[in-house]
Amino acid sequence: MLLVTGTSGGLGSLIARRLADAPDRPDVRFGTRAPDGPGQVRVDFDDPDSLDFAGVDTLLLISAGYGEDDQVIARHGAAIAAAERDGVGHIVYTSLTEAGDHLPYALPHRWTERRLRGSGAAWTVLRNGLYAELLGALAAPGPDGVITAPLGDGRLAAVAREDLAEVAVRVALAPDTHAGRVYELVGDRPLGGAELAEATGVRYAPASLAEARTALSGPGAEAYQVPMLVATYSAVAAGFLATPDQGTLPALLGRAPRPALAVYAASAARP
């Protein structure tokens, strides 16, 4: 049996949809905090005693990266410990691209990778790049028709989340082929502010990081979110996330990746 965690999230829901619509649907369960549909089971990393992976051959562990480092590490640690206890044979983990080591949220991912290597289970690490859809949120044009995201002259090798979902499904359905592998999954065309502006027919006039921090610090912002987002802008502007795909993504997809610029434009246009 294949169990996919986090299927109520953005990436997990795309993975679940692909598996549910598969012509020869495998024996799969969809893990979520509040199951309410066919094939769904309760998986709540914040309630470690409730985790039950009995009968699971492959665990597709979608990173639970929304929180402070200690919270994320505890969640992932609980999941891997439960997998060890229940005899899961293979764990596929969605991590963060190596270029993201400059980001403050990289640490829990690297901790989880290290924990997997010592787990005794077979493992595969999918080091996902930052989503083109995320770029659509972080660098959307404002009401005045200007992109003010503080990207400077930097570029981001953004990747379509749908492509990452497809890769995760392919790997999880044939895990033995990918055992012990670490895949860097980023876009093939690094995007900068000028390209984003041209794609959306607006002007690019980057603000400062301080101005971005102020704008992000409004009501409803979680304490951990502001430094995460500001650091993401900073890493892009400094050129640390611009290294393009070296052929890994199309090889795993069996086709050319979706154009990240078009995905960005569609995401940025949504209200």
C-alpha cells in the first residue's frame, strides 16, 4: 500500500488527484488531519500517538514545513519513527532544493534527510525548487500595475507545482528504481523581475527588503512567516536560487517541463 501524507495541502492535493484518477489505481490511502472522503485516513503529525502506518509499503512524506523549525522537525521525526515502528519499506520525502540552503526554512529539510538516511528504511529525496505559483503570490502586480517584489536583478529557477506532483507520483509508484537517490527538481529557465513584468504587461519597480517586511507584517501574519518570506526575496535577489535544471526534471517526467513563466502569469492573475 502507498500512503500519501498532507493531501489537503497544495502539493499533496495535486498528488492525490493524480493517483485517484490513475487508470490502474494502486492501493493508496490519502493522509489528512480531517478525513472526509474515499480513501482518506487520519494522519496528524502533531498527534504522534495517533500515527498508524501498519500495512504501508511506501510512504510519500509531504513536508510539513509551515511552522517554526522545532515544530517541523518534531512532525517529521514523529512520522519517520512511526514508519520505522510499523515496518514501512520505503519513504519518499519532498525536500527543498540544495540551492535553498541559504533560506531559513532549509534546516528542517536537511535534518529530515539526515534522519531518513539513518532510519533503516529505503528512501528517496525529492529536492523541490520554489514553485512558480509561489512566485505568482510573492511577485504579483499591485493594483497600480507595478511589481514591487524586492527581487533586485536576481532570478529564480521556479518550477511548476504540477510537475513536482507528477514526479512524486512516478517515484512513489516505482520506489525501488529510485532508492537512495536525491533529485534536484528546479525550473529550466530562471525568471527575473523584468520577465515577470513583461509576462503580465506591467512595470517592475522593486521595493527594498525593509519595505517588503513592513508590507508582510500586517494583521493575520504568522510570526514565522515574515522572516521566511523576506529571506526568500533576499536569496533570489542575491542570485542564490538561479541555477537552472540540469536535465533531471525532464528525465523524470519523460517530457519537457511546463513553462514556469506561463504558470507564474496565470497564478499572478488570480484574485
